[in-house]
Amino acid sequence: MDYKGLIRQMESLKRNSKSFITEDSDPIWQADVDALDEAMDIIADYEKVTEQLSQMIQKYEVEKDPIDRGMGVYQCPDCSCMVNLGHEHCRRCGRRLGWMPKPKARPAGKTGKGKKKARR
């Protein structure tokens, strides 16, 4: 039985338990109704949390290609913030970025701004 079937069964039990509640009935019936309400609330909260988790995984773990604006300028596909080439996540919203093709890393200590050779 999936959780929706479980909720339907609990609602049926709740209706049944409520039908036994009268002025002179055992207080256990009201306690059962209250317990079923709490259990259904817990299951509803669990459903919300799993949906939020799914959204977070989609944003922070599943790669999405940045938008190439040309001339080495890239933007986050979610918030449009400028992102640096090769960064794994957007610094503003946290979106995981995928780079196709993967950018080549520069060798350590090389900035691409070398000294000019003297002319002879």
C-alpha cells in the first residue's frame, strides 16, 4: 500500500472512530481520532519534505549549462548572475553548473600574461 492508500485507510478509521463518540462513550475513541489526525499530519509533512528534497537535488546536484553570452561571459541559467568559467556552482543561487565541453584548466602559476621578449 502506498502512502495515499494509507491516508485513505486512516481517514476511514477516523470516520469509524468518530461514529462511536457520544457524550457517555469511552474517551479512547476521541484519543484514536486525535492520534489518526496526528499520524496523517506526519505523513503530509513527510510528503512535503520529500518534494522539497527532490527540488533541492534538482537544483544543487543536477548540472545545467550556463548561458554563453559571448566573449567569455557566462550567466547562471536560473538567476542570470555572471558566473566564472569552470565554477561548479553559481555563487548567488547555488545552481550546479555543467560546462559542455568542460573548460580546460590553466597550468598552475600561469596567468597568460607573460613578459614580452625584447626586440633585437
